[in-house]
Amino acid sequence: MVYQSASRQVTVVNPQGLHARPAHAVVTLASRFRSDIELVRDGEIADAKSILAILTLAAAQGSQLTLRARGEDAGEALEALTDLFAGGFGENGE
């Protein structure tokens, strides 16, 4: 089995930052993939499949995060999560 390893930079664009609802959206999406997925902010690492871990990052609007994935579907996972962040979790109109 071939494992991929990839990373991407994303910016939290929604006005209220990475609070409970968008963190839940990240966990729900990340959990669809087999790969190990992490969010990194200022050296702090959070498991993208754990809502509590994501919330500890306290990522406000404008925060730069690194998405890292390792596994057979890492590329697909990062593509989907990058799109989720870019769309502001559907909150940009607030």
C-alpha cells in the first residue's frame, strides 16, 4: 500500500474563527478519510478528527494554519479540507 504525505497552508476566513460549529465541520469531513490529518498553528498540533483538539488552537479570523495528512487518501483529504476553509464554513455572510 502506498502512503502519501502532504501539507497545505490555509487561512481561517470566517468572521468568528474556528469555533465549535466549524470545528465540528472539520472533524466530520476529516473523519471520512483514512489518513491521519493534523492542523498546526504556531507549533501547536491538533488532530483534525478531534473537536477538542481543534478548539485548543484558538484560531481566530486571519489565523494561518498548516494542514498535514499522511495516508492513502492524503491528497484528497487536503483538497476537501482546503475547500472547506476557503469557503469560510458557510459563515462569511454573517
